[in-house]
Amino acid sequence: MLNNRKNKPIYSVIAIIVFLGIWQVSSMLVANDLFLPSAIDVATSFIKSFVNPIGRETMPIHIISSLYRVLVGFSLSLFVGILLGVGMGFSKTIESIFYPIFEFIRPIPPLAWIPMSIIWFGLSDMSKFFIIFLGSFSFVTLNTYEGTKNVDKELIGAALMLGASKTQVFFKVVLPASVPDIFAGIQIGVTSAWSSVVGAEMVRSDNGVGWIIVRGMNKGDTIQIMVGMLAIGLVGFLLVQLTSFIERRLLVWNNKN
């Protein structure tokens, strides 16, 4: 088991090298940059984008602009999702009121809300925040709800028998026991919010990694499209690592390793 853990990074590096090799060879066989640009050309353009602007901004500014939108939209989903999830899990009344509405809205993809977001919020950043909010809201809410609802009833009963009030039971028993599930929802939600940035930045943007992809599509520039995809993939990977790191530090007692 220990050797497998030590070898895991090596396997990952080998897999990436093999993938890039297959990509490069395939692009040479296809010999059509519009259909499949080479991995070297995409990597070169990506590196150059940190100095040479795409549109009016360089890549770091595009990434920061997208991260700002994701931060606002995801923070809203975090606040509303945890509040609603805990409420539905802890109160039968709140569950009976909101759960059917939540289940009705949940299957609707964020992109389907773009026309309504423009009607409601115009072409401002509010419409982008709304799309990103919807991209992560259901994951945070559902995991929080399941975590709260599945707290061991014997623990709750024991706390009540010892004289704890419902408020004390909630803060001392239910909420701590739900935290691992809440963090699972946060991890899925933050990656989903970041993925939603492409749809969000279709709504009249002039910067952001999603905008890079849309601009490349409009220009028929496959390399630019893949540069935007590469930026989304790398930043998304870093966000997952960051949330995992925070979870390990805050939930030491729940660390399976």
C-alpha cells in the first residue's frame, strides 16, 4: 500500500507524457490544425499568452477575472446551499416545503438559464454570478442535506437525554457530524462552478478564460480554444488540490490516510 502511494505521482507523470505523445502523433497524422492542433503549438501559445495578450488582456488577467466571478457566484451558492441543506436535513417542515422545489430545479443545466439570466439581470456581471451560482448550488445543498439528515440518531437522542437543547444539539452534534459531507459538496461544487464559467462568460464578456474559448470559436481558432481549455483544466486541478488541502487541515480527525 505504501509503495503504491509512493509510485502514484510517477504513474500520473507517465500517463500525462503518454497522453501528450498520442496527441502530438495524432495531430501530425491528421495534419490539419483546424481539426486537431499539435500539443506543442497549444503549449507554446499557452505559455506566450502570459506575455502576449489575447484580446486586451494577458492570461493571468483572464484567469483572475474568471476566478473573481467564480468566487462571487460560488460564495453565494455556499451560503444559500449550506443554509438550505442544513434546514432541510434538520427540519421536516423546511424539507417538505423546499425539497420538491429543489428537486424540480436541480436537473436544469446552468446553460439553460442563460436567456433568463439576461432578462433578469441584463448583460452585467450579475448574470454571470447567477449562472455560476446555479452551477454549484445543487451540489453544496444536496451534500449538506444528506450529511445533516444521516447524522446518527442515537447521538442526537443521547444529547437530548443529557439535557441539551435543540440549538445545542444542532451546533454540538449535527453540524460537526455533517462537516465531511459539506466539504465533499464544496469540492464538487467549486469544480462545477469553475466549469460553469464558460457558459457564464458567453454573456457579453471581454475577458476571462471562458471568453477566450468563445472568442476562439467565433474566429475558428482551434489553438485559442484549446489554450482556454488548458487554462480551465489547470486552474480547476489547482482548485481541487486547494480544497483537498483545506479539508485535510481542518478535518484531521476524518483523514482516512
